[in-house]
Amino acid sequence: MAKKETMTINMGPQHPSTHGVLQLVLELDGEIVVDAVPHIGFLHRGVEKLAENRTYHRALPLTDRLDYLAPMSNNLGYVLAVEKLLGITDKIPQRAKVVRVMMAELTRIKSHLVWLATHALDIGAMTVFLYCFREREAIMDMYEKLSGARMTSNYFRIGGLSQDLPEGFEDDVRAFIEAMPGHIETYEGLLTGNKIWQKRTIGVATISAEDAIDIGLSGPALRASGVDWDLRRDNPYSGYEEYDFNVIVRDGCDTFDRYKVRLDEMRESCKIIAQALDKLEPGPILADAPDVCLPPKKDVVNSIEGLIHQFKLITEGCKPEPGEVYQSVEAPKGELGFYIISDGSGNPFRMKIRPPSFVNLQALPQMVRGRLLADVIAAIGTLDIVLGEIDR
Amino acid sequence: MSQAVVAKLKGAFAASVLDVKEHRGEVTVTVKKEDIVPICQFLKDEAGYNFLCDLCGVDYLGQQPRFMVVYNLYNIATKERLRVKVPVAEDDACVDTVSTVWATANWHERECWDLMGISFNNHPDLRRILMPADWEGHPLRKDYPLQGPDREPYQGRLS
């Protein structure tokens, strides 16, 4: 019998389909993948170490830079964790909770749009990319109106929101969610029945429910393997229990079903946003807890007491009693968790982030073994990874 | 409900459970590191904690024992969480791997080794994961300078 030779090739870190700086060392037998070894860390900035050296308020902007396609989801996870640590979860005003849910769902749509755009582009469908980025731009404009930044929003605050919604914002959101289901139809029209799309996705990069739980998959990737688990419904936070929405579960375990799950999730997000808009009522946006919440900007610039108040909180920080909490949210990519330990000082003693992309990427080798090289591209796309969050 | 699991755990591993704490509704069980693998296996098989959310190391510099390894578990069927911790001494900074219980522990343990310098016995692939392969030191340790090694301490302040 002839000796079987394999070839090792390097994919990335500078490769457009790796969605950032992911390096894969692939062992190939012809065009069949024998093994794949991911190498990560090219974007490591030491976010956890930095957070230990900042006060709770000043660590918040670091979280924007984790999953930079879904900054508000990261903000939400962090502020919820700190609020739990401080014990002020019950004090968050209704309006702040509703706005948080609304923005988190807009963020989910935004993140899924980038996923669909790049995933389709990787597999060879160019048009979808252009359409998705057109809609994403509308959400980026809303981000800019709301927070002044298109990506690094830093909009939520410990205890509520940094500022109220600008004039006309609700109309923008309403117009967007009215148009969005039609756009999703358009994407589906381009892809779902498309023979090439089906051949590239159906039965590709499969993973069974049991394996998926074992390897720690979460979010849409897990729900497409038939596991009915969504933190918004099962461990509700920020008032999600008051909303009526479906958790999309499919059992195809393949790239096509993950695509369908995410598309349907965007439709559900539109439903949640519509309910949030109906719930929006005037009211306070910051918890009544002056010992931990930053004062409103107008107080800071108009009164000496406000200025001192802000100065004290920024320099010394709020001081939760010693203890530890783990709080997770259903980020667009899966379970995003913050494990924070307080030693009673103004800085987090330890902040561990549980990034969904980091754990999901771990499933890649077993999803591509024995499959064609071209399927690796589809598998990376379908996992929806963001290297900013993997490397932290 | 978590209390029932803790009682069950105490029944099965009476000598290993060192401490049980509750804070903000979250239960933390501290156990001896020698028994971490059987305990994790027990929690997975008997108590249904089939999902390991997160695993990380914590450095309590100046305290004895210096490190803690923290396991955040989740039960997908009952939607409950449980946190298990093991104390790890500095002069014997290693724990048995739980990647045989949950495959997802593989990368988490690599990260813990890389950033905190706690190694894992019988781990299938214990390499650095975020830092370069030839890096010296473990950046998340409390005695590791924020600026990185061999650099003048920054005299100003963080922004």
C-alpha cells in the first residue's frame, strides 16, 4: 500500500474569509480536511487585566471593543453584572430597561446582518452583502444619533442609560422595523431557494446536539442543533419576561439551518422591538442610587455639587460589597457572560469574560474534519465569530 | 433548588466540600482540588449540569492558597447555575483537567494556563492560546506589571 501523504497549509491570519485575524493550520489529504488547528490571540489587548486597573464605570468602554459588531450587547452584559454585584437590579427604571431591550435587539439585527452579508459573500453570493450593509447602515445611523458613535457606543450606564432618546428616534426605529421584514424576504428570495446556496450549506459543517453541548456551543449555533435554550426566555434579564417572542429552534444541525435560525431571529427581534416601542413611557432613565450612579450630564456642567459627585465616582468608583456574580446575556453570537469578583474596592478584583465566539470557535475542527477545504469557509462563516471578542 | 444539589453533593463527597456560600442568589461551592474530576462528573451525570459555561483562574496574591480555579456550570434542562471553586497553592499550581467531563474545558484550561499560570494534569493539548508561544510569564497574575515586563512603569494615570 502506498504511503499516504498529507499537505499542511496555512490559512490566515490575513485572509478575508477568516473574519479578522484567525489563523488556521489545515492538514489536507487532497481537498479533504484531515485536521484543522485554530491559532488565536493576534488581537489580544488584555481587556481583563485592564479592567482590574480601572473603576467599574471606566471599565465599561472596554466592553464595546469585545464584539465590535454588537457593542450594546456587551455593554448590557457588563452593566447587568455590575448592577447585580451592587444589588441595585430592582432599582433600574422601567424606561431604561425598555430602551436596553430595544437597543439590544437592534444590535442583534445589526450583528446578524453582518454575519449574513459576509457569510454569503464568502460562499459566493455578492448581492446579499450589499443589501445587508444598506440596512445595517440605518442601524449605524441610529447608534450615532443615540450615542454619538457608530460602533463604540458606550451608551448604557451602571444604573440606567447615559442619556435619553433623542427627538424623533422612536419614529426612526418604527420605520426601520416596519421595513425590515420585507428586506429579510429579499435576502431569503436570493438565498433560500438558490441551488448553489443549498449545495454549499445543506449538510455542511454538521454538529449533533450532544456534541454541541459538550463543546459549549451557545446561541443560534446551538439552537440549530435542536437544543431549545435561549437566555432571554430561560433566565430573563432587563424585563425580557414581559415580551412575547418565539425561540427559534431547528434540528438540521447544519449550516443551512443555522442560516434559517438567524434569519427567523431577526424577525423575532423586530417583534420584540415593536413591543418595546409600545411600552416606552416617559420617566427616569437612571436608578435612584446616587452612591453608585453617575449624575446626569446637565448636573455635572451646571452645579458644583454635580461636578464633585461625578468626580468622586469617576476617581474612586462605586464600591460593591465583597462577593462575586456571574451574569450572562443572550448576545447575538451566544451566551456572553461576565464573572466579576469584588473585594470591596472601587476596581473589579477580577473580571472574566465568557465570550461566545471563543467557545464556538472551538467546535470548528470537529465540524470540518473529513470535509472539503471549501467547507471550511462555510464553517467559519456559520459560526459567526468575531476576533475582538475571542482574543479580548 | 441549588440547595438540593449542594446537599446531594455533600452526601456523596462529604469530606471534599470545604465551603458553601450564597451571594446575590448565586451558590458557590468550594471543594478540594484532588476530587474535582469526580465531583464534576457527579454534577454532570447525577445533577444534570451538562454545560460548562466558563472556567477561569483567580489570583489572590498574598493569601494562602494563592489561586482559585472557578467553574461556572449550567443545567440546560432546569436552567440553573452552580459555581464550583477549587483552591490551588502556588507551589503546586496544577489541577486535574475536566476536559474529559466537558470537552469545552479544553480551551478554557489552556487560557487559564496561559494567563494565570495554573497547569492542568492530563490535559490533551496544554499550549499557550492567547499569548505568543515563546512568551514568558503569565499576564493575569497580580504581580505581573500592567505595562508588561521590562518597561518603565507609566508615571501618569490610565486615561
